[in-house]
Amino acid sequence: MLLGSTIRRLRLASGLSQAELARLVDLSPSFLSRVEHDKREPTLSVLRRIAEHLNAPFGVLLASALGDVTADPKWQGAMGKLIEAVRTQLLTDVVERRQQSLFEEAAPEPNPGR
């Protein structure tokens, strides 16, 4: 449930149609539609290509996919907790990298003439 809606939101925020994103990542538009509606699951390589073309961290999409797994009642035990911990770490790493890059972009350039 999380992965499809995450991809859809990122795609819309990027201003791409399903057909445009499908062409960029070498998928059929119908397959991408099924992914966005949680009817199909993409492979990790497809997920990586989608992340690249949406300028989104791969970890965000992977964390969304792992969120789908932990929502499944079959994964509610110890394995589900482990997957949720990995998912949380992926999202934390992404946020930390984004914050660091924002601070680096905002840092004033040194002025060698002064």
C-alpha cells in the first residue's frame, strides 16, 4: 500500500505522466499503473531506476516497500520487527543526508579577497 502511493506522489510532484515515467525507466505504462495501484511489485532494479528518474533517494522507495511487508500479518513477529527497524534506519539515513546537503548548500562561500 505504501510503495504504490509513494511512487505516484513522487511522480506527480515531478510533473511526469505515467507514460513519461514508464518510458524513462523502460517499463510499460500498464505495468507502472499496476505498481502504483499495488497490483504488482517491481524488482529492486526497477525500483532503483524509478528512484533515479524521480530524483528520490532509493532508500525512501525501499522503505515504502518494506512498510508494505511489515503490514502483512504473516510478518508481525520478530522478522517484522527487524524489517521495521531496517525501514526506520533507511528513512533516518535519507533525512540525515538531506539535512546535511541543505546545510552545505546554505553555507556561505569563503571570500578569498578579504
